[in-house]
Amino acid sequence: MRIRLNQSACVGHGRCYELAPELFSDDEHGHCVIEVALVPEGMEGQARRGEANCPEGAIEIDED
């Protein structure tokens, strides 16, 4: 599983890094930064929560 981010769509609501701080963080403007692109085993649910709670749909999960 891989996390992808459309940086230009992110406006910095912060839901992703509030829900899954092990996978996402924020930059100096409050926009999402992917900390771990390849999701470790056992953290799939956190990655999906980050994706599902992004109001702009800036986060995408590839299930490969």
C-alpha cells in the first residue's frame, strides 16, 4: 500500500496528521507532508482514515 498526495489540492485542514501522525505531518504552512509513503503492515487503517477524512480528496491510497 502506498500513499500519494496531490499537494496543490491540500489546503491544510490537518485531519490527516491529527488522525495518523505516524504517516502524515504538516509543513510550515499547515499543509500535509507524507512521512511514510509505503505504509507499514498494521497501519493500513490509519492510512485509509487519513484518505477518507481529507475534505479536498488530496490523499490517495494505492492498494498495490
